[in-house]
Amino acid sequence: MHFQHPEYFIGLLVIPGLLFGYFRLVSWKKKLAARIGDPALVAQLVKSFSAGNYLLKFILVLTAVFFLVAGLANLQARGNAENISRNGVDVMFVLDVSKSMLAQDVKPSRLDKAKQLLYRLVDRLQNDRIGLILFAGRAYMQMPLTTDHGAAKLYISEAGPEAVPTQGTVFSEALSMANSSFNRNEHKYKAVVLISDGEDHDPEGLKTARQLAENGVMVNTVGIGSPEGSVIIDPETKETKKDGQGNTVISKLNEKELTGISDATNGIYIHLENLEDATITLTQRLDSIEKRALSDTEFINYKNYFPWFIGLAGILLILELFISERKRKIA
């Protein structure tokens, strides 16, 4: 058994803080009683207060916090491995989510059409592991390589400019992140599908692409948009994007950058116009890569126990609400 997200145990640092607060409060109450001075008066004021119940309520809260954190960490037990034999490759999707991808020279928008292409590719790559990196001015790993294609579609659907607050187009950082996600001991079975309008020039992009080629990674690039370009509508203000001089920004497809990256890695460049044609072309290119047998350990089912922990935390918190700090009256 193991915890899927042990990093969440940092949340247990809340417990020492709660203990400190509890003892400070108890100490303050004692000092307040001492300042009153009259023991009979103090006894009269607190006669209905149950120190035992107060402590019990606090212990229940502490225990609930522990179970809640343990639930977030998600205890897992290894289940039965599926008896599946697959031959596939590792494919990392690298998707440009800069605001220029909101341009509507491609309907409904460049970004939406890119997502449609990725959905189709996910359906076609059933025997492959896939991952997702989003980039604009910075690159972010959204989903490491996995066989969970349902999760891949979920991450793709959520992709947007808000996921990468820094604007720009940094091919080099996104490609480097993709390269580091692959098994460095293997010099085959690896591919990248990079989708972008290539609007900004990244001088390091071609250099990084050559490094991926040395590591046996094929980068296939997909250009989306039109050479004539289009205005960019801000989704929040609904106004067109303008530059520092107040001129309307026209975002144009930069095919030269994308073609250079694919050529350097023995990949192909596609200008995305027809979804079905692009899907078939990319799938055929990925099928040309030598495949490897994926081991059974990559298809192990795990039993998740987080609902038990979360449930226990909820029960304890509800129980705490029904315990009164007042003493029971004895008839």
C-alpha cells in the first residue's frame, strides 16, 4: 500500500498550530479567572461549563483534520494487473494556449479547433501513453504520460490562456519539458505533437528541437490560423487586443518556425484545415515510429481508500457539533 499524493501530508502542520491555539486559550482562561480573584464568583460563572466536553470536542476536530489530510493523500492498495499486451509509443501533446490562440480566423477559434484535433488523436492512440503540456510565456506540465485517455480528454477540455498567466510563445521551454518527461534510456518510441500559431519567434526553439532529435524524439508540428491573420478578442472585456501604441493587434500564423522544428526532428508539419485529414496524417506518422511492448505494471488497477478517510473526518466533525460544552443537568 502507498499514498498517491504524500506531499499533501504537509497539511498536518495545521495540527501543531491548533494545539498551540488550544493551550493558549486554556492559559488565557486560567489567567482571566485569577484576575477575577473571587473563587466563589469564578465557580458560579463556569458552573455549567464542561472542561471535559471542551477537550473532547477539540480532540475530535484534531482527529478529523488528520483523516481529512490522509484522505487527500489517498491511500492506495495494489489491485490485480490487467492481462493486457499492448505495443505503443509515448506521445506528448504540447499545446499553445497564448491569447493569440483565441483568434477566430479558424472557427470557432484556433484553440477550440486545436482541442478538437487532440480529442480525435486521443481516440486514435489507444495503445499509446499520452501526456499534455500547456505553454505560452511559460510551460506547464498538465498531465504526465499516462494510459488514462479519459483523464487526457478532461485536461484538454480545461486548457486555456488562464492556465499560463505569462504571455508569449516559448517553444524551447515547452520542448525541453517534453524531452525530460520521456525515458532518457530509450532513444526511440517517443514523439511530440506541437500545436501552435507560431506567432512569436523563439530563437532557442530550433536549438532545443535538435536536442530532442539527438534523444530520439520526433516532433510533429501543427500550424493553426491563417497567414492573413485575425484580431484577438479578449474573453473578459470582449474588446480587441491593442498594442502599446493603441493599434489593433493582428495575429498571423508563422509557419516558418513550426516547419523548422519538425524538419530538425524528422517530423512533419501540417497546416490544420481539415480535422479528419490532419488526424489521419498525424496518426500514420506516429504509427511509423518503432513501438515497444508496454509492461503489465503500467496497467495495474489501484483501490483508492480516500472516501473512507474523508467519510470518517465528516462523521467526527458532525459528532463534534452535537457535543455541548455545557454540563448535563442531573434531575
